[in-house]
Amino acid sequence: MPRWACGVSYLGTQFHGWQKQPALANTVEQVVQHALSSVADHSIDLVCAGRTDAGVHALDQVIHFDSDANRSPDNWLLGVNGLLPESVKLQWVQPVDATFDARYAAIRRRYAYVIYNAEVSHPLWTNRAVWLPRRLAHVGAMQTAAQAWLGEHDFSSFRDRDCQARHPVRTITEFSLVRQGHFCVFYCEGNAFLHHMVRNMMGVLIEIGLGRQPVEWAAEVLAARSRSAAAMTAPPEGLYLAKVYYDAPWHTQLPAVQNFMAAFTGGR
């Protein structure tokens, strides 16, 4: 059966996360699955690159599905987008080999966390960035502290108690910061992430940025391997699944959606 890959962008504010759940009627996966099934005229099952939590957004979530429906890429793209709400849209559709797997073929995921650091909130960024009225006076310390997390580590201190991952070891390849005006955008890239991992890491960095904790605290929290050693979980509205990376041959075959945040941060 032919396999298709898609890039999905969504504003997660109104959704209970990506993954469909029997007790919840409004998830991103459910609305995308329903639209694809309607266009295919048969039931569609989806596989995604990374499940996002309630209130978390995506610039380019990658999914795949199988369908023997006689549809072109434009048929899928235009037909599905016509059925989706304004907060969810396919950005591209591409036929792929049956060996492609949106989840297991992914080698890295890149997240962005957006903070609007100003005395007064901005209505255009409500639910699209975390508003932090108190000045982050120690942004350099936040960048320095995050370097303690690079490499392969046991990230139990940043793992939610409901995390279903088999083990807490993950590899972080980048944790960088771009500050422009009132915006602070943190980019975190790794092979995979635990439940709430990026938001829990940001909770620690915000404490350091506000001067409540020293730079060394980031390494101490990591070494503790206990969630109780860390700070509160940072809010979901600032978090974006920005990009999913694939190895050969997929990295040259799948389109990439431009990172809209690069326009004002200079980030990738």
C-alpha cells in the first residue's frame, strides 16, 4: 500500500495535545486523522515524529500514513486543509517508500521555546509565547548553564512522573539562545525527549535567568536524577516542535518548512 509523509503545523492552544485519547475529543491527531480519512474515503492511521503536550505548538510535525486511495499530493494537501480548522494545516505532502517511518527514522528533534520578556504583555503573542514581565537579567548565565546538559545523560530530573519512556537516557546536541528585543528564543535539539523534558529544563533556566539560582545549579539538578531537585514546569504555550531531522535518503526527499521565528531572532 502506498505510503505518504506530511508536514503538519498547528497552534496547540485549543487542543489536548497531539495524541488521540478515548476520553478526550479534541486532539490534533484526531482532527488530522478525520480529515485524511474523509479525503481517502477509508480509515487512516497516523504515525508522528514526536507527540506534543496540550498547549504546545508545531512548525513542522512530520507524520506518515498508508492509503491505496488514488490521490495526488495536491489532492491530499488541498482536500485535507479544506477540512481542517484554521489552527491546523498540512504544509506539504510527499509520497515515500514503505520503509519510511516518521517516528523511528527520525534522528533528531529540534524544539524552540519562546519567551516574551516585557513589562506589558502583547495580545498578538497570547498563547504563542510565554509572557515573563520580570526582566531576565542573567540571560548569559542561562546559556552557560544549559551547556551542562549537552551530551548523553540520565535526564530523570527533567522527567514527568507520567512519562512512559523505557529509560531516561537522552542525548542533547544543542541548547542555544537568541535574544532580540523583547524576545528570548531557546533552541534545544536532541535525539529524543522525555515527557515534559524541555519545559522542565526551561523551568530551571528561568530561575537562573531571574537570578534566583546560580549557573552551577543546572548541573546539580541533572546530577540529582530526581524530579524533586528541579524547578516548576515552564508553561506549554512557549514550546514549539520546530523541526525533525532524518538521515539519508529522507533528508533530501522531504520538504522543510521555513522557521518563522528566524525572521526576528536570526535562529535556524
